[in-house]
Amino acid sequence: MSGYVVIGAGQAGASMVAKLRALDDSTPITLIGAEPVPPYQRPPLSKKYLLGEMALERLFLRPEQFYADQRIDLVTGRTVTAIDRAARKVTLSDGAELGYDALALTTGSVPIMLPAAIGGDLGNVFPVRDLAHVDAMAPAFTEGAHVLIVGGGYIGLEAAAVAASRGLQVTLVEQADRILARVAAPATSDYFRALHSDHGVTILEGTGLTRLIGEDGQVTQAELSDGRLVDIDFALVGIGIRPATSLAEASGLTIDNGIAVDAQGRTSDPAIFAAGDCASFPYQGGRIRLESVPNAIEQAEAAAEVMVGGSAEYVAKPWFWSDQYDVKLQIAGLNTGYDQTVTRPGSRPGVQSVWYFAGDQLLAVDAMNAPRDYMVGKRMIEGGMHPAVSDVADPEVDLMAVLKAG
């Protein structure tokens, strides 16, 4: 038996092989990763790891010995260059070939880069995505240095928080009319704009990057769309990610905002599965792709059950988080299609939540240092409960009591 082969050693890949081994004690399992290290956590990369508060080994999802103990063949520092679906084998970058009975693509996502034509290839211009990126940018994080952050989504804002906390001068540019415009309501944008301003970050909304200017191959200035020139020491690019689908596309698999899978994680080839950032799946009559750690874990584990002969379908329960300074943002649900929001104040400054409704249907909650609101909102969303807008808006109403009464 050729066994299970999993391509992509991120959170989804690591979760999948662990689940496969828990369900199947004998079939060979191979996990192939392009990076030269075992699977690791990404969220702490640009925070605790960059700040020097977390050692490399603590980033690892499991000790390296785990894979040997579980008889999982961990192949690092190599990529898969081709999939032969007819012969059910893959070719690695070193020329080796590996057969499979069931194959899974957990290839994740790749950062969107600035074009070379506007200086994206200059030195000291960094994406914020993997271990190599963070290791490369770490020496630039010196007190007093001026960093330009391109992009006002969560990636950019988290990077701004780390830089400001390290005593750097931070300028963040966002081409849209407000930060978080694609993912959050104005109330949430207002909260984080004020938070970053209080920490000395200069946020320029409605302002694009025209080009980066360099000397001797290193970035020295940024020309912005309003014509101003800003002297900088380095730049961080957080303008989004895209699903890593090139291998799947070359193999002829169906692509639809990622590698299209059914509710059981199967691609258009029944012997190939996909999970995590790279996969789009059925959700509430449509199709979505979720970029989150919880989805990577849960979708990968659900697909693993099917790979060993199960029949369960993956039911997503979207939730996300972001850490900025001393604020923990927790998000439950998806706000797509909302037509009104309600801001619920907390018991002290800095604590609040934003609730998204479509008509009288509760869609999502953004909770800033408000774990109780997050927990209640998440349970309501997952249980199909829809509290009255007036109850949510009134801080005197006990939403936990509303939840229990529902």
C-alpha cells in the first residue's frame, strides 16, 4: 500500500497527519513541507517570536520527535513539482517519486507581493507570512527606525502594533477609505484607528503607495499617492494573501476561489483531498474559503476521517482572533451581507463589541477585550438564535440570560 501523502506542512497538514495516524495505526503517512523546519504556528511569528519572547522550538506545533514516534515520514525542505493522477504518484523537487492511495493538498496561501515595477524587489521590503520572512526582518526592528506598513488589514495592523511596541516610528498606508474596510464595520475600524493612534502610529487612509525608492538596492523612501515622500528604513507588506493553487491547477483539479472541494473535503479527483487556506468548500448554499487556524484544523481533521473511510461532512463554525497591544479581538461568525451594526459598550474603557445583523438575523460579532460577549454571540450564532437589536444595544440587558432563555 502506498499510503497517505499530504502536501503542505502548515497547520492543516500537521493536523491532518496527526488525525490520520490516530484513526489508522498501520497505513504509511508522508507529510511534505517546503520549509526546512517542522510544522509551526504562524500567529506568534510576527508577535511573540519577532519580539524575542518565544524561542523557535516553542513555535513548533509538535516536537520533531512526534513524527518519528507516530511513524509519520516528515519530509522538509522539498516541494512537489508534479502530480500524476493516473499513476497516483507525486514527483518531488529532488526528483524522487512517491506513490499514494489518498493524497491531500494543504498548501495554504502565499502573500501578495508588491510589483517589482514599483520597488517591491528592493532590499528591506518584507512580506509578513513565514519564518524566513520574520527572521529576515528582525534585524530591522531597532528602536527609532521608521517602518512603512502597506495595508490596513489585520496583518498590517498586527505588524504595526509590534513595531510601535518596539519603539519604532510607524506609518501605515491604506488605499481604501478606512482600515479594515473589507472585513469589518466602521465601528471596528474606528476602535482600532484610535488604538493605534494612541500608540503613536500614523495611519493614512485613502492613501496608496505609488512607488518605493531605493539606493544601492535598499529602500530609502516611499512616494505616496498624495504626492508626499516619506523617508523610511524598511517596509512591511500586508496587502493580503491568495490560495496556493498552482500545483492543483497544473494537475487539472477544479479551482473556484481556491481548490474546490465538496463537503467531505474531496476535490474533483476522488483520490485527492484539500483543506485549509487553499480550499474552498460549500457553506450555506454558496462556497467560501476561510483563512483561519480553527478552519485549518477542523477541516483537515474532518477530511482525514473521510480519507480513512468515514463519511462525515465538514460543518464550518467560523471564528477568528487578532492580538494588538493589550487588545484581544475575537470574531464569531461571518458578517457578509450585514445591513446594520450595533455597538455594545463594555464595563470599562477599551471594552466593547460590534454586532452584525441582516434584518433581525445575527450574523457575526467583533469583541474587543469582551470575551463574554464573544462567547455569548458565538453560541447564539451557532445555535441559530437572533437576539433583539434593542437587547444587544442595551448594556443593562444580560445577554447570557437572553441566551439561556432562548
